[in-house]
Amino acid sequence: MAFYYGGVGYGRTGCVVFGLPSGTPNESLRRAFSPFGEVVRAIVAINPPTNQYIGTVVFEDEPSAREAVKRMNGKKIDGHQITVKEYRFPEFPPTDPLSPEVYARLGRLGCVVFGLPSGTTNECLRRAFSPFGKLVRAIIAINPPTNQYIGTVVFEDEPSAKEAVKRMNGKKIDGHQIIVKEYRFPEFPPGSNPGLDYQKASASSSDSASDDDDLGPLGCVVNGLGSGATDESFTRAFSQFGDVIHVKIARDAGCGKKIGIVVYEDEQSARAAVEGMNGKEIDGYRITVKESRYPQFRRRAVVE
């Protein structure tokens, strides 16, 4: 039996916020919920399987939390309708002060990178941010609603992360100006070992297949497609190199141009496609083909 005394047995009351628009900063979340009472934490994180933004807000007292849930559920933030649900946070006992050490336990500090050009690879992201300190993770994902490339970078220590945000925000990668925002990553607690395989991959200039398995299957991103490119002609051109998991033509939200995405069953097929198709023509248009990993198609382990 779980004991629940005075409504505080499981930690402070707060809420979890779903449906936030991409790029919502912690400060925006705090401003939206602070009218209801004293906020002791307001943090936005990315849900890795879906790349959706989720907010957690912890209040000093229960009435404030319940009022926030009642008043904010179904409202809009930056034009996006949000869902707000009540939640308890055991990591915030009501009597404990919220010291910097408490915040540190919420996960390693890192950053989210917006504005990356189509086709940016994990290795390119790693090279851009590794001068600021030891990396725990550097990975590119595609935000499905907008087809924009978003990077997440997690550092071993906080000073490195803060320096990276300070120095890289507003800089350019491959001619595209990027926006870099500070974020915490609960899936990487400060005391945890992120895995020797990943650390080796971070220290290496090239990825091995075994090290990158956790970053999703290998595929390619195709730029330079004509406005009349169709899924059928695109699939026909790339399926000759191996078994395809996913094929899609979409528009780059940043420039409006068509881009193609191909995810293969095995890495050899993906690399053969890059080598065989880069610089070739589809429907009279010369294309550029680059390797890319797709964590949203990460295979699940089979337990026998």
C-alpha cells in the first residue's frame, strides 16, 4: 500500500504539457504558466521517438498547479493547441530547496539546433560542436510536420554546453544560419555512462555500423529534385540498390524546394545508393545525394 499524507507524499504537483510548437523555449513555457502561481521548474524537452516538444511545469503549491491545468488545458501557445495534464514530481519533495544540484539531476545539459540545411549528417553536427567539449550525443532528426532538420547535442559537462550555445547561436553551417538553444536531456542523467560505443563514435571522425545502430537505420536525403518529381519515379530510381523501408518526397519548409528521403533495410544498400545516384539525373534534374540516419525508423529489439 502506498501512503499519501496531506497530498504531498509523492512530491510537488505540476503538469505535463503536450502539443507545444517546435522550438518552444523554457522561458516561454514559464511565462505562460507563472500567472497561476510560483513556478519552481519549467522545462521543455524533446520526445526522441516522435520529435515532439513536451513541457513539464512544477508549482510551489497544489492549488496553483490545479488552477493551471484547469485554465490552460485546450488553450493555444504560439497558435498550437496544447493539452495539459496534472502530474506529480517525486524529484521535487515539497520541503527540499531547489538548488543547482537538484536542477543538474534533471539530466545533462546540451542544446537543440534549428535551421540546419537539408542533408546535414550526424558527423557534421559532431564536428561543429566538439570544439567546445566532450560530447555524449550528437544526432540529427527530421521534424515530420515541417521536414526541417533539427540537431540535438548533449555535452559531458555544463560549462561546455553553455559555451557552445553562446558561441554557436546565430552562426552558419553550410551557409545556413542556425539557432542554438539550451536544453536538458533527462534520458542522459549526469551520473550515467552514455555507453562506450557512443563515446568511441563521438571521438572518431567516421562512424562504424555497430556504433551508429542506436542512431537509426542509414538512408539518404536527396536534393535538387524537379518540381514535377513523383514518389513513383523517385522510388523506381532508388529501389534498385536494395530493400527500402521508407520513401517520401516532401518540401523543405525553409526554402520550399522538393527533397527526397530514402531509408534502407541495410547500410550497404544506402551507401551504394549514395555512390550510384549522387550527381545523376532524375526527370532531367541533376540531384545531390547524401547519407543520413533516421532515428524515427529505429528497429526495436526482438526478445526471444
